[in-house]
Amino acid sequence: MYILGLGQIGGEDSSAALLKNGIVAGAVAEERISRIKHQGGYPEQAIAWCLREAGITMEQVDYIAIVDKPWLRLKKRLMNWYAKKLFSYPGYSLYHILHDEIPVFLDFYKFRNKLKKLSDKKAKVIFVEHHIAHQASVYYQSPFSEALILSMDARGEYCSTMVSVGRGNNIEVLKRRYMPHSLGMLYAAITDYLGFKYGSDEYKVMGLASYGKPRFIEDFRKVASYDSENLFALDMSFFTFQNGYGFLSDKFYSGFGSRRNRKEEIDQRHMDIAASLQFLLEEIVMKILTDWKSRTNQKNLCLSGGVALNCSMNGKIVKSGLFEQVFVFPASGDDGGAFGAAAYIHYGKLKLPRKSVLRSALMGPSFNDKEILRELEISKSKYRYLEAPEQEAARLIADGNILGWYQGKMEFGPRALGSRSILADPTHPDMKGLINKYVKHREEFRPFAPSVKKESQEKYFNISFDSPFMSFVVDVKEEAQRILPAITHVDGTARVHTVERGTDQLYWKLLDEFEKIKGVPVVLNTSFNIMGEPIVNTPREALRCFFATGMDALIMGRYLIKK
């Protein structure tokens, strides 16, 4: 049985995922193929790739699961406008509903009809609630038979946060928090306030927070606070997004100061605001989790939704010891909804047996050595065939080279996990600055993650659990901070990626070879792209990125390319 999941057709980060008898056959975000960052709408190319990867046509698809129930969003908007409860503020009118929601509502049905025309079989099309898809993506792939599930994002339909309990194949929803109250929107608003791009640069704010002190926390607690009955509450007098325009009100600016222009230098005030926001987020989420753990007595936690990409928050949750185990889906944002919607149909609706635990995020397109060679010859690049690419890679990194590493299937989700990665020596004290300036072309405060052999992780990091998806920020051990300066953030932490030998053999071998040379089974790992572009997908894109940046060498498959 084949189930095709389509994620976030009505917004950004559209994607497709195909399950065959409950096992992923392929999953990819539309942006990776279209090359348009955060591409939304109908994921035509992602669908086509999933079908090609499985070797099937639409005639063989039994179910199509689409994330979002557009009528729920429209219904809520109309009800709240009519009742003058949530959206009674000046400036919000029926016009905004007609202008913002009706086109999205119609698009869903246009896309549904387009899908039906692709097949004479008429696969059954099912709309899946946004946060149910988020929760299904993480729970059904977790190792837990029972767990507390928390999903948080800007909004899905009209819900921003959902608390549930998973038992077996069932997900029981316990609490929803509706718009305009949204931790995702709060973080987006401050991201915009700090001069970054909301919906894309929130991770920059998370990184910037480590440079500041939460000296504005008392002021931020007036903006948003924990609410035992409703999970949390925003004071909407500080915001304007609920009125259909902007983010923040004059009241916020009068208390916190003017918005940073994108070209303006980042100063200590900006760092402290970022730190205060991060502190508030962690404080509210920890209170929510403490409350609902006591109510449900669940020992395990599943996290999903865009807010679950906040690795610093995730690290604090694990460090608290509140739960025995925490599982985070690698594509926790809206792109992962495609996977979740398909999983919900298979496990939640059809009640078919759960049979897999997710160990790898390598679900996307791959290109073999023959295809790579063809691209090398077309581009007239100089190359050399390698019998053992992992050995050459380790030697190049140890010699101080910045290496593009392009192997196997592409990762699903925003993290590069050793398949579409840029690698470097973590012991080099200047490497962070060099990569930020000459390769990534991004802000100098941005940190880099370490990849470490699973069996060695506790020697260098305060971590006693697996982190195969780079989902947690943890402390770098004091002695290791001196050894690994390039991956140690200003606050002594790192976003760790643990590599298991049986899951990613080639990448593990690279780490092992590097250890033989440098004495540490750790490399600096960042995504194979430059700022503003999606991670590279094809060999051609990898070559283009390589020659346009300060990378020293590139290994694609078994081929070494130098400038």
C-alpha cells in the first residue's frame, strides 16, 4: 500500500513524502528541487521525485494525505470575526478574511482536483489537521509505545500549540491553544524586530541569544506568560499581527526601543533582547511540560512543530531530567508535515501495526558515481577517482582544508547530517571565522555543529543520549572546549550530531579516519549551501556552490575535485 503525503500546500515549505507499507520510500521539500528557499504551494516536483524513487505512478497510490484542513481555519476566522472575540481590534475586518483566507481555501481544492486528474484510480484524498500531522510525524517514528506529545509553531489552521498523549496507534488530543496566542508568532515577531527575516532566521536569534544576558526578562514576562488553564497567553496589546498587519505595536517599541535595521550593527541590547526571548520561551515551555507530565504521568516526550527546531530549548528540556527520553523529528517544521500526514493515515486511521523507529533522516534524492562523473565531464572539472573517499576526506580536513562532502541520499529536514555537508577541522581555532566569512558568507556570530562518533560522544560532550538529527544543544566538556574551539559556542555549548556506525557507515568511517590522524573523532559540520539558498541537491548544484565559495576541495561519491 502506498500513501502520498503532501505538506503545507497552503503556505511555505511545501513537501512530499511517500510511504510504502508504512516505511518511507522517499521524502523531499520542494525547495530542494525548485531551488527557491521555503518554496510553497503545490509540490509538483517533490511529488514527481517520490513517485520516480519508488518506481510507481499515481495509479498505484492508495491514499493522498494533505496537511491542513482549510475549512477549519476559515470557520474559526469567520466565527471570531462575527463574535468579536479574538479579532475585534481596529483594522481587522471581513476584508482580511476574504483577502487572506478564501484564496488559500480555494487553492486546496484546486490542488486536490489536480491530484485526482493524475490518476484514473482516484486515490482517496484526506485532509489532516496541521498539528495532528506534526504530532504523527514524531510519535509514530519514535521508540515509544506511550508518550506525551507537544507540538508548537506559528500556526496551523487556527491552532498554534497542541498537547496530546500517544498510546499505541492512538493520539489523544488533550489541549489546543488557538491564535492569536502563539509562541511561534512571538519568536517570529522578535526575529523581525531584531532585523532578521521571520519564518527563516529564527535560528539566528537562538544563536545570538548566547552572546547576551536576559536582562529584559521581567519586561518580556509582561508580553507573554504561562497560563495553567490555557498553556500560555500573549498580551495582545504588544502586537499587531492579529489585526492583519505587521508584528509589534507602538506599546512594544516604547518599552523596548526601535527596531533594528538589517544593515545596522548588532549591539549588546540586541543580544540581550535575544537572550531574554530565549529565556522566556524555555521558561514557558518547561512550565507547560512540568504541568502536563504531572497530569498524564508520561515518562517520554515527543516534540514537533517549528518551535521544536529550537535546539537550545530542546537541550534545556533534556538537561532538566523531567523525562526519561526525548524524541524530536528531524523535519519538525512544516516540510515534515508531509511525512506526518501520511503516517497518520497509515497508523492513526488505518490502525496498521507500528513497525519502524526512525534512525536516519536520509530520505531524499541521491546520485550515483556514473551520474556524478557525467556532470564532472560536462563542467570540465578536474577530478581524481578515490578508492577510499573517507580516508582522503579525513586527510584533507586534518591538513586544514574546508571540504565539501556530497554522498548518498539527501537529508530530510533543515540539518546537514553528513550527506550534504561542509566539513572542517574542529581543532583549528580560526576555522569558524574562516567558514563564516569565505564560504557561508554569513554573520560572524553564527556557530557550527560537531559530528562525533556515537561511542565517543560522552568523552567530549555532556550527553548520555543519541542525537542523530542534531536536535539538542548540550555542554561541551571543559577540557574538550580547549581541544575543539571551532565548534564550541561562546557559552560553552554545541549542537551535537552523533553518528552511529550501522546507520551511516561511510560518514562514521570518515570520523574514525580523522581520529587516527588528529586524535579526536569529531569534525566541524555545516550545511552544503550559502546563506539564502537551500542545501544543494544535485551534483551540478554542489559544483556551482564549491567553485563560488572558499571551499578548498570537494568529494562527491568517489571523486575528488579541487580548484
